[in-house]
Amino acid sequence: MTIIADGGSTKCDWILLDESGNLLLKTRTLGLNPAVIPQEDLYARIRENNDLPALFNKATHVDFYGAGCGTETPRTILRLVLERLFKKAKVTVQEDMAAAVYAATTKPGIVCILGTGSNSCYYDGEQIHTPIPSLGFTLMDEASGNYFGKRLIRDYFYNRMPAELAEEFEKRFDIDADIIKLNVYKKPNPNTYLAQFAEFIFTSEEVNGYFYKLISEGIIRFIDYRIMCYKEAQNVPIHFVGSIAHFSKDIIEDCMKRYQLELGNVIRRPIDGLIDYYRKHKLNVAT
């Protein structure tokens, strides 16, 4: 039995496939980003799930694709956690960019992640190329959930948010300055905390074009920094994966027209695409 996990900073989706590619289980835990979450918390979050403990001694393979797994140290931390729990399984840990590629395309293209964080790569049809490392939510992550969360907070305190939206914003969130600083500078997982504010964009009514302007400015920054850096950008489709991409699809398409870029697939949850990929390429199951 093969367990496949797609883990972000906010949530992690898990599926279980048998040797014939049949889907036996779909479940979810809190985020498992080993770059920002302590090792024992990673361990606890998996154990607290209602479904996974029953598989600790049954799974034969655990393939984990996750945010924060782009460098060796966090990959090793998470691999040790998984090996500690899934005692009989062969464990592999790769960055979430690989899952995004497998879910989005089998042909050459640029694949982008816009979720809690953001990233991009060029896939040549065989290899994934990531010439620019991801330095996380403090230095990068343009057009991500935490990027837009920061923009909303700044706009609110600088009085740049339309008054009717500001009133709704302060009703929906605790925007006490001390609380915000505590969560950003003292508590764990500040990227996830900031990303929660981005929900406001997609669950509130547009006022004076504010949300369109906010999102399009973020998307333009992402295109400039994370897409146009590839010389192949104008010759291959640009695919997007993640919740921010899903809810911003029309604006992404508008922004890409300015650069004469081709929009490819837009996928909210890569875990569904991974099922098809594993059936065709990993398990050798006829579909």
C-alpha cells in the first residue's frame, strides 16, 4: 500500500492507494512544513489524525511532497519523523514543486505554486529546474496567501483599504496591533497566520476595484520575478497550482496577456492529479 502526501504550511492532504491503484483513503492533517514547524509538532500532527495511525505498520511506501522540503536539512527532519511512524515503509521526501509538476503536466512547461507560499520551476518534460531557490515568506513568496495577508494588514493600518471593507475586516479578524505582532514575531508558523487573512479577499464583495488591484499587483510581481526569469516563458504553457491560483484564475489570465504568456492548467489541489500520475507512471496500472 502506497501513501502519498501533499503538504503545505496550512494543511496536508493524504491518500492511500493499493497496488492496483484503487483509492482506499483520503484524509487531511494540519500543515507539515519542516522548515517552520518543530520536529515533535510534526510528529504530533500526524499521530492526531484519526485515520493514519492504523497505517503505521501496514504502509509499504510513503511518498511525501511538501513545502519547506527544498533543502536537505528539513527533508531529513521530515523523513526521520515519517520513518519513526511508518515503521515498515520506504519513505521518500521531495519538495512540493515536484507534486505540482506531476499534477499539472507531462510536457514541457513552467509550473507555479500559489498557496500559503509561492514558487515556480521549469519542467523540460523529464527534469525539474529551479534555478532560483525559495527563501520563504519573509523574503519572497510573491502573490501567495501570506503575501496578500501582509498587504491587507498594511493597507488596513495605513488607511488604504476602502472604509466599508476596513469595517468588515476589523469585525472578522482580531486586528489588535499587539496580537498581530505576537503572532508574527513570537508565535510559531507566522506564514500560516498571515495567510489566513487572504481569505478576506475571496469571501468579501469587491469595492472600488480594491481586490482586483491588490491581486493583480501581486500577480504582476510574481510574473516579473518567478516566470519571466525563465527564457522558455513565452514558448511553453504556464501552469498554476494552489488555492490562491484557483480563486484568482481570471486575474492571472488578464495579467499574463500583458506579457503574451499562455495560461495552462490551473489546479486547486495537486493531490488529485497525483493519483492519476501514480496510476500511470508509478504503479503501472492500466487506466
